[in-house]
Amino acid sequence: MRSLLIVPTYNERDNLRSLAEKIFSASLKVDVLVVDDDSPDGTGEVGEELAGQYQHFQILHRKNDRGYGKACLEGFKRAVQQRYDYICTMDADLSHDPSELKNLLARLDEYDVVIGSRYAEGGKMEVDWSLFRRAVSRLGSAFARFMLGLSLKDCTSGYRCYKRKVLESLDLDKIGSEGYSLLMEILYLCQQKGFRIGEAPIIYVDRQRGKSKLNRRVILEALFFVLKNGLRRIVLKYS
């Protein structure tokens, strides 16, 4: 089985080299595709150096339509075109431990989609976040779960794996999320199509270098998606 790990990046120069070292030192049998949104800090140049250093490392430079969601979708399209069996995503800020990817991939024997979950039994968060940031993460996931009818504890984790047939079944060109709301939109579509979705516990740690991409615009986009689709689901259910 061929696996591709997609890593969207924007201004992650200080983390990318360490991430690549962790991935390949973990003896993971995966190809890595970094999808960089024309980072002004030189992330793309570091990616080019790593592509020359590691046989299974690729970098895709994007110039337009910036955004986490758009970067993931472009990576998904390439993965499907290149016929990878399993397609995974991971954050570039070292908050996700590459050694845990083996566990996520192993659970694809049972599920079609596997989420690296901070809130599942055995999961853990080792972060020094403000009360606001903690509330956004925990309550945001709970609100999405309630409104969208999702049966998961962690709806907003970007550490996840899909079977190719899942992404092939989705019209990727019609997915509207530009930012992190993509994480919930994909799960919502997968559940509607009846795919089996499971969780694997992970230990999530805080980034040590660089700035978080979570801002008011990202939060509002995600909130709008959940409200719009959640209310539609409720109306259809009781009409």
C-alpha cells in the first residue's frame, strides 16, 4: 500500500527541517508532499533543499488561493491522480508526533477515515494555551459534533488519514472551505456518504517556533460553516 503524507505550510521555515527529520527517522513508509502557500519566510526554499536530500520528499509551490483548506485540497487531488492508497495530513508546526502515524494507518484496516484525536481515550494535550484558546478547541469540536451530528470526540484535528476511495467519492472542486473549516466539512461529507470514521489517540504538543494561524477570520469561517450546515441538517431531519 502506498501512502502520501500531505503537510500544508505557511511560514514554517523554522519547523520544516525538524519535521522532515522526525518523519524519516521514524522509518515511516510514506511519501511526503509539502504544499507551501508561497511563504515569505523562505519555507519553500527549505522544502526544495529537503526534496534534494530525501528521495520520498516533494514540495508543491502555490501562488494563488492561499489557505489551509485550499492547500489540502490541492494535495488531495495530486494524491488521487497519483493513485496513492492512503492519504494523510499533518500540521507542520511539530504539534503532531510523526511516530504516531503508524497507529493511524493501522486503523485503516477497520475504518475509511481515521482521526488523530486529542480527546479520545488515551489522547492528551500538552500545551500552554490561554483559556480562550482551550475553549475554542474543546467547545468548537463539541459544537460541531452536536450541530453536524458527528460521532467523534475531536472534529477539528488536522492529523488524519483517508483511504483513496473516500477522496475519490468527493467532488473536491465543490468544497468551499478555504481555511480550517475544511476539517469539519470533509468529516460531514464523509458521514453523509456512510464512510466508517474512527479515532486514534494522539499526544498533541504546543508549537515551539513560529506563530499560530488561528485568528478571528478562521474561527468565523468555521462557525459559519457549522451553523449553516447544522441548521440545514436539523430542518431536514424534522421537516
